[in-house]
Amino acid sequence: MIIAPIFYIFTHLFLPISPVTAIVPIAKTNASDSLVKYVYLTFDDGPLFGTSNCIDICTNQKMPVTFFEVGRHQAMSAKSKALYTRILQNESLFVIANHSYTHANSKYKYFYRHPASAFNDFMKSQSSLQVKNNIIRLPGNSAWNTTVLKKASGLVKPVVHKLDSAGFNIIGWDVEWGFDKNRNPKEMPQEVVNLMDSAFTHNHNATKNHLVLLMHDHMFRNPADSAKLVSFIALLKSNPHYQFRKITQYPGLINGGR
């Protein structure tokens, strides 16, 4: 007998009984399918110090992830370009998506108050990174734009409208693994798992039963913090109801994410 956590809901299907046919048992996969929670692990701002560790760990753990890359960071050195190439060459596990060219130079209000130049910034990154999909994440802002999700603050709506008109999806996040003033992970792995479980339980995600987690490459640049990422992935894998996907598999993407 499988005892599910209290926040899961079983759907009971009743089949009619005929005089010559017994009740057909429901396959176990039907019950388990109703409990599936889809998790999308995403790393922002690379290639940076820490990107190599993220690549190594996720490769070793066979964990599908999405790297939202910054065009300027990719172009700044041969080492950055090599990291980008490592991600690009592992298409079975990894996806590269557009996180702007300049990351708004960290001047977000100015960036979004000039939507035409912001749009051009994303287009420059799309070209320089040779991104193969139509998925963007805004720097410093969790906005959503798919066929079914339309969520954006007043500040970013003008550029979101321009990107939408050009056929782009915009992906935000549901839970963030934050970092402290030293740019190290703020929470311990179990705390992040608890946040994710709570988001699923209370349906605080943009799409029900789908959760996008935001992390940053630089959080895992040293061995101690890299070990936290390994522990975190192990905790996620211990949940039999979690399935892991790349962001190109998120439901409702415009043009299927291509």
C-alpha cells in the first residue's frame, strides 16, 4: 500500500460493472501520474566563476538543467567561450537560453524604461549566443509570457510586449535559492527543498504542478558550496514524485519553444 504525503490528492475512477465483466483494476501508473511534480532547474548569469562546477555536477548527476546565459559574459574571454561550448555540446541534458546581452548593466529601471534599446539588447544576445530557442528570462525581474501565462509588472510590460510581438516566451521563476552578500548560497539544501514542497502544496507556482527554480552559477564556485548543490540534487532525486525537465519542455510555450 502506498501512503502519499497529505498534500497529494488521489482521483478515483469508477468503472461500470457488467454481468459478464469484473471490475477492471486501475493501473498503478495512473495513480502515480496524478502525483507527478515537474521541476525545472535553472542557472542564471553565466558563463562565470562557478559555471564549470555546475556543468560538472549536473553532468555527473545526469540532471537536466537550463542555463540562462548573458551574451557579454560569454564573449569576455576564451575561458567563458569554452564553458559555453561545454554546455552547448551536451544537448541531451542542457539548454542555453537568452538572459540578455548586458544584464541591463545592473541598472534595471533605466533598462526597462527604454524598451526599444532593451529589446535590441536581447536580440544582440540571441545572435551572439546563437540560441536555438525563443525563450528569454529578464534580468532582475520575474515576468512570464507564454500562450497561457501573461504576468509582468508595469515597469517591464513595454519590453515584454515587444518580445511577445516577436514571438518570444519569457520565463520567470517560482522559487529562488538566494545568495548572501558574499554571493554564496543563503539557504541550506533542505531549506530550499522545503520551499519547493510548500510551493507545490499551496499551488504557488505559475503553472500548477510545474516549478521553476532560480539559482546563479556564481553560488557554486567553491568546493563547500558545490557540495551543497550535490546534496540538493540528491534530496530532489529522493522524492519519487519529482520529474526533471529542461525549460524547453515547459507547458504552453509559444511555437513550442522554438
